[in-house]
Amino acid sequence: MTGASRATIVLPADVSEVSTARRFVRRELVDRADPDVLGDLQLIASELFTNAVEHGTDTEVEVVVEVDDGDVDVTVRSGGPADVGPAADWVVADAASITGRGLGIVRELADELIVERADDAFVVTARRRAQQRTEA
């Protein structure tokens, strides 16, 4: 992996664009992240984008991929809900529940999760190491 980079895409806030967000993450990271990490980051982008569409208040959703010093950040920015609690409280819903798994899954897959409110925006950044850690 070489150098720092940042790429952004702005998509309509529509569930039909989830696959576009996943493809964007893949395109930006295919040669920069381990395949398993890349798969996790695509799933993270998918879950965060879906939540932005389902619970957000904007007509567009921004997805940003940043790579710096071996860390990859996937950030989703939208006019998001005010009722999302701290990331530490995000859990995977009970198996009997129809919804409620996305944020818990994101929390489990990310090495670090940053949740911010900036003006009217709701911003969630999931950080992962681009390369899998090897067990000693």
C-alpha cells in the first residue's frame, strides 16, 4: 500500500444506490486492502448507506474513502437522525427482529467507529486496518 488518498462520491438517497456505494468502495480499495478487509468495508458502506437512506433527512448521501498510513476510513455523511445513540451502544438485534442489525454489524467489523454531528449532518466513520493482523 502506498501513499495517502481520498475519494468521494455523492449519491441520491435511494436504496437502489447501495450497490453503487459498495462498488465505489471496492474500486477505491481493490489494490489497497486485503480481500477480507475489503469485503468488510463494502459491507460497512452498505449498512451505513442504507441507514442514511432509511433514517436520514437529505436527498443525497456522501460516501468518502480515505487511506492513510495503513488505515482505511469509510465515512457516510447525511442529514441523519437525531435519535442514534453512541456507537458503544450499537448492538446486533435479536435474531427474531426483522431490522436492527446494521449498526451492530458495523460496530463489530470496524476497528474504530466515530460518530459526529456537524451542523445538520450526521457523519459516521468506520476505520479499519487495510491489512489483516497476523497472529503471533
